[in-house]
Amino acid sequence: MKYMLKYSFSIFFLVISFLGNAQEVITTDSTSVKKDSIKPKTERYGLRVGVDLFKLIRSFYEEDYRGIELVGDFKLTRKHYIAAEIGTENKTVDDDRLNFTTKGTYLKAGFDYNGYENWLGMNNMLYVGMRYGISSFSQTLNSYTIYNPNPYFGQAPEIPKGEKYSGLTAQWIEVVAGAKAEMFKNFYVGMSVRLNYLVSNKKPDGFDNLYIPGFNRTYDGKFGVGLNYTISYFVPIFKTEVKPKEGKKK
């Protein structure tokens, strides 16, 4: 988590600076267009689909983690998008007192509001949004150690367990803030930060859900945090003609 946060802000500012540069280039190019060659202005609408790069890369360098997340959003208006993420995670946690494995799938769906003022034809974003997440998973308690408050004769030995708890579920609300910028034609890179709050949490008997797929760690009670770095492709579906306002016509 430390080195996740280490690079998050630098990537975030890189995306924001690219947004500004891209808009500046379009402004410069637009001045060279002759008045008699201007075509009717149109706005593109479509589906943007992609993948969370962080989970893919983490699956290679972290031995006890395997995961993938697919992301998508659909443009409803110039400012409003519907968005969703679906994924799967397999995570083994080895702490001082216990070793357990969490495995399951999750789905998050909601909306984004884009506060960035795009030129026509662009779909860059500086956005905030919300998601409602659901997860179905299992927990396997591999081993644990009984806490000894007076370790005069040494610590208690590790006890192998291997008990699996299936049919577990969790639901949560997620607040999202992030950015997406077009690096190449229809290809976007993005980053988002998420704050989660557990709504419901079905726990196994005699154990707790210390890690939930899609939600992450639950060591701080009902709150959790998350990050993602995405690469996505925009698929144009239709265009609408943008009519100038009456004041601009005059």
C-alpha cells in the first residue's frame, strides 16, 4: 500500500497535465480551419471498456495474489456516465497471528459525473462518482497462533487449520474520484481513488472477513480504500449534432 500511494499522485498529475496539453493542441489547430469549410459540430457517444493494470501487474510480482478487473463506462450526456467494474481476486494473507486465503468475485455499478470541460469530440474526464458493490467469496483459515500475553516460555506454536468457509457475501458503497485522458486515438489511461463503506457483511462462524474481493482489507472496521490504474478503449456508437445556442447565432 505504501508504494501504491508513492506513485499515485505523480501519475494523477501526469494525467491532468496531459488533459490540458491535449485541449491546447485542439485550440491551436482549430484556428487554422477556414470558415467556409467548417462542418456541423457533432458529439460522440459510446462505450469505453478496459482493464485495471494494477491488478494485472500485481499478479506477476506478488506471489500470494492473483486478480483481474474489467472496467467500463457509457456516456449518457456530456457530463454523466454510467460505470461498472467486474473482477475476481485470490489473495493469501500471512500475518503474525494467522494465515488465510480469500477467493471470490465482485461487481460494482454506479455513475460518474465529469467536471472537465471538453472540446467537442473529446471524452477526457476529471470526475467524481459512486458505486454499489457486491461480492461473493470464500475464506480458508490455513493456520493461526494463539496470542500469549506472557511469552516467558516462548510463543505458542502455530496451529494448522485448513478449514474453508464458503457462501460468504458482502455489500458496500463506494465514493470514487479520478481522471481519464486520451493518449492515442480512442485509447485512454486513467487513475481513480476509492473510499468504501460496508453495508452488509456475512461472516463465518468463529472467524472474520479480514479481506473482501473488490473491497480490500477490512482491518479498520467498516471502511476501506482502493486504487486502480486503467487502460481503456472508446467504442463510438452514435453521434449527435450539437446545435448552437441562440445567443451565439446572433
